[in-house]
Amino acid sequence: MRVPELRQLRYFVAVAEELSVTNAAARLGIAQQSLSQQLTALERAMGVRLFDRDTRGTRLTEVGAQFLPEARAVIARAEQAVRQVQRAARGETGRLRLAFLASTANYLLPPIVRAFRERYPDVELSTEDVSIGGLVTGLRSGRYDAGFTRPPLVDDLTSRTLLTERVCAVLPAGHPLARRDRLTLADLADEPWVLTERASWPPWHLKYDEDFRAAGFEPQIVQRASSVQNLLGLVAAGIGVTRLAESANSIRRSGVEFVPLDGDSARTEVVWLPQMEKPALRRLLEVVAELAASTDLTRSG
């Protein structure tokens, strides 16, 4: 037995509903002779008689009556499959795996995930807050489809800037310099510093080295930390000072003071592999661009 073509099933359903080859042919927009030939081919392929056709008209046989709901179900499922693949092609369904730099997830993750889910509820989102090294490695391996981070300073990822914010000197509460409205990096030349481990992301630390050299000093680093949260704890404990984007004050608000640094700013970017072709990713980038243009993402978490 040959499996019927979807076209033949549509023809069968039309004739079964009209109980007239003439009316069904007009409904389908095909020649009556062609429709009759296709019905005959369908019956031969299945080895059954689906219609009784005589001078009194066209009637379903008992077998044809049982076949009608099954044919309708097959057609409906095929139409559903077409709609589903079209939605997938438009980026309205699918799955996205997003990585958020741990120091930005606190304020960046909620508005982005909320806005995207409101617009595309049938796209499954999974999120992780990770270190910069884990984020870049995950993008390169395909573990993540997109990441939200400070510029990773690598050449193999595509990026789009979402926001630019001030960079601040972070000082222990009560520090004499905390009374100033603004500072320069050079103002901190004689201070003990706490920074993250150089191995945490070498490209960033090479950039830090350049910035310190441009300010005319090499920092006295008294301790290194594994995360921004730990840096803030060390500053609050009076161990040293550090330099962070202003949005880091959402992580810790007690025991530290943030003072803007003149001429210093930090970008937050969405990054992805240039060869990533997921339609849902295109929709994410659209939503994020709209959100970044209308919302202060550093304060909306």
C-alpha cells in the first residue's frame, strides 16, 4: 500500500464534505476530471473504495466515513507543522541559552528576560550568571547563544553596546577622598589597591595596566579577589581601594563610597558568535536594542 499524498487527502475531504465532485472541484479550483482521477488513484493506492458514485450522487462508503476524521487529523497536523516551522523561522519559538556576567546579572538579567518573555513567550530561555572566562568559553563552544558582559576585548565575537556608564573609585566609607565630587585615577596613586586575579581575564588586566601607566603610576596591590562582590567586601573592610563601574553599587551599598573618575567610562555589551544563525537570537537582539534605548538598564533590575 502506498501512503496517500497530502493533496489527495485534501481532495478526499473536500468531496466528502460536499458530497459532489462538481462542487468540490469548484471549491478546490481544479478541473472536475482531474479531481475524479485523483480520487480513483487514492482508492487504488489504499486498496479500498471510499465513495459510492451513481446517478443518485456521491456518498461515502462505510470505510470512507471511518477514514474521514483520520484524513482531517492528518491535514490538521500537517498545517500545524507548517505553522510551527514558520514561527520558528520568524524566531517566535525555539530555545536560547543566555550568559550574564556575574557582576551585571543583578540588575541586567531581570529586565531583559522579562521583556523578551513578554514578547516571545514560546521561546524557552535559560540563563546563567558566570565569570567572563566562562562566558567567552561558553559562547565559543556553543553552550551559550548570547552573553551580556563588559567588552571581552577579543576578536572572534560580535558585540553590540547596550549602555555606557561612569567608572568610579570605590573607597572605604569615611575615606578622606570620598568627600570629593570627582577624582582622577592619579589621585589614587598612593592608595593600596584590591583587584581581581590577573588570570580571571588577562585582556582586561592588560587594559588596566595601560590605564595605570597613563595615569603615571603602578598600583600597590595588597590583595586580589575572585569576584566584584569580594572586591567590595575588601574595600568595605578597609583593605584598599578599587575601580568599578557605577552599577556595582547595586551589589553593595554599605561600607563603601563610589566617586566618579574623570574621563572614565565602562560599556556593557551583548556578544555572540558571528556565525550564530538562530532566528530567536535575532529577535532577542531586537528586543534588547529597544530596551536599551528606552530604559536605564543599570537601575531597572
